[in-house]
Amino acid sequence: MEKTGKYLTAVGERAPAIMCETHAKVFEQTMITADVPHTIYELEDDDGPYYCHACDFQKAKDYVKRRNKANESKIILPGEYL
């Protein structure tokens, strides 16, 4: 997994999140569109490297979907193969 977290983002008094450039841009556009006060700090190169929280969250969701699909019950009819 690549460590690409470069921006520290926050909304109001909530806990900050570290994001890659792609997710930070989407975050900023969303906050501007919704007129929500937010903060984005670019981290120094010597502060990192960090993982992007949004990328990690998506990978975790994908893992749960794969695990649930693998654990689903399946009816195997005669003539069907796994």
C-alpha cells in the first residue's frame, strides 16, 4: 500500500483526517459547495509519510464486501460447479 497522505483536513471541531491530493480536492470542493467552514493544511515532506484515511476506508469496505460474499450460502444444483 502506498503512503500518499499529504493533507490534514478538518471540519469545525471534529477530528482531523489525513488525505491524499485527490481526496483533499474532492473534500475542498464539497465543503465549498455546501458552504461549510473547513481547514486544509499541506503537510511538510519531513512530517510523513502517512496513509490517506479515505483510501484506507475504501479498501476496508471492499474487504468486507469480499468477505461477506465469500461467506454467503450458495445452493449448488446438480451439474453446477464451484
